[in-house]
Amino acid sequence: MKVFELPDLGEGLTEAEIVEWHVAIGDEVSVDQNLVSVETAKAIVDIPAPWTGKITRLCAAVGDIAEVGKPLVEFEGEPDSKDAGSVIGGVEVGDEHIEETAAPVSRAASSVKAVPAIRALARRLGVDLNMVKASGEDGVILKADVERAARFLAEAGAAEPLRGTRRAMAANMVLANAEVAAATIMEDADIHAWGADADPSIRLIRAVAAGCAAEPALNAWYDGRAQARRLLKKVDLAVAVDTEEGLFVPVLRDIAGRSAQDLRSALDAIRRDVEARSIPPEEMRGYSITLSNYGTIAGRYAAPVVVPPTVAIVGAGRIRDDVVAVNGAPVVHRVLPISLTFDHRAATGGEAGRFLNAVIRDLQSAE
């Protein structure tokens, strides 16, 4: 029996969800034939057969979470010492290489106060004592507290395990919260000078490029363990895309100097790929700064989350009509709120301010 293990998918992640098997037990397959489609934090990836042979066992069912390095498919025949799982994709970007991994979630020792009988009751009812509000003296959890929590859980229904992009988002948010020293500054851009045919998304992309040109400290990666910062020459912009499956961040490469038409075509293409779940994993890695245009849904200002190793994320709020002063007189102009969250370990407040000023100047220009 030859065992093919789930290979390293090149995303720094440790698991993937089985979406669809393209083979069945007893099938004869050839090298590079598509075996299975799996969903990672980034995209749906097809895994090819490493050998020619007969399938004797599928080690996971559709919907299962398979772990990297664990058995995926068994083939008929004896193992070859040269056999090994392949690595799909990579994280190479120019001359740089970066591993995007989520830090393990650590949990402090429980401070819950409950006698053994109450702990046993909680286990029997499926209640996490850390979520129970204690009503006993000195914060001791009583039987009534556990039963009340169990009723609430029953009314709420079964918990749905996070999968795919939502699971990855949760891990990334834990990492960001644990590691980044986040600070946020906000400003309004008066976009009254824009023409009727202005494309807000492209104007925002161009403005981020202008900010990076004015203050390169925000277009960087920061290694917290080594306390080292790397300023990046290219501006590879991750654009947050909201979907029913969760948040995707496809990357527009080297945005500085690209024409508006080129950027619009590229942006439309990656959105189509995200919606079709066909975007290659490498197109969602190795970005240097992020743009979240949440204002297309709702919201004026925000403190968007910086995900390491990047240093900054720009947030754009909803465009609105507002009263502004022009030559001392109140007039109504269109205004675009801009928020900038940055990792204060890697960038100073002055650097962030200069970056935001350049973004605002570019947005306020007529062309």
C-alpha cells in the first residue's frame, strides 16, 4: 500500500477542507490526474495524483478537514523510498520569500470557580464554564448557572465550525490582535473636484500608491521576533473583497505607474476569479499593504486590522455630502472618509501622518 499524504499547499496553513473527490475507490489513475479539490484559507485548489496506480482508499470525506502531512489517498502497491508528497504553489515574490503563518492560540489557565460536580454537569450538558456567568459567592458557578447557560445554548442552536476563509480570518485576527501595536488616524478627503466619470476604486488605489511614494515606511514588512523592518520597493496592494463565504484579499501587483484602465481591468478580473473561487493561491499572498473599501456597504470611519507581516491598511468609508468651509463660507461638497491603521512597532506617527496627507492630496486632485 502506498499512502499519499495531504501535501504542503504553500500557504503556511496546516489544513484544508475536502470539497470534491474526482476519483473513487477502485479507479485507475495516472500521474498528475486530478484527485481532489480542497478549500484552503485562500482558494479552492486541485491536488494531482503523484503516481500512476489503483485507488484503494480515500482517507477523508467531503466536508472533512484534512491536515497537512496526514493520509489523503491510499494506492495499491508497495511504497517507494522516493515517494513523497508534493508542494503545491509557493510564496515567492520577486527576490523575497515570506511565510504567512498564524500564531498558535494560547489560553491562560482557567480561573473558573466550580466544584467537581458542577464541572461534570457542564461537561454532560456541553457547556464551556468560561462562558458561564457565576452567581455564587466569590464568583463560584452554581448548578443553576450551568443549567441556564445550557438553555441559552439550546435556544441558539448548534454551533457551526468555521471553515475555509472564515477559519483563516479568525486565525489571522488572533495573530493580529496578539502581535500588532495598532494605531489609527482618520481624515476626510474633499472630492468635489472629481469628474462625473471618476472611478472611486481606482482613485483609491492610485492614492495608496501616492502615499507609499511619499512615505515608504508604510509599504513594508515587519518581523516582530527579529525586530526587523523591510521596506519594499514595489507596492503590491491587497484589496479586501467581501463574499458570502468570507473575506478574500486578492492582490494587485506593482500598482504604481499602472494606468487607470489597466488597474480597472485587473481589479475586475480578480473579483471575477474570487466570485468563481478560481483565483490561484499565489494571487493572495505576498502583498505589502491593504485597502478595505468598506464604505461601499456602510460606515464612515473604522480601525481596520493590520495582518502581519504588513505594516498598514487603508480604509475608505462611505462617500457623503457634507458642509465644508471654502474661503470662509460654508458649502456642500462630496467627502470621502479615510482611515489608516498602522503597526506602531514599525512606523512612527509622523510617518503615518505623512502617508495619509499624500493619500488625501491625491484624492482631492481633479485628475
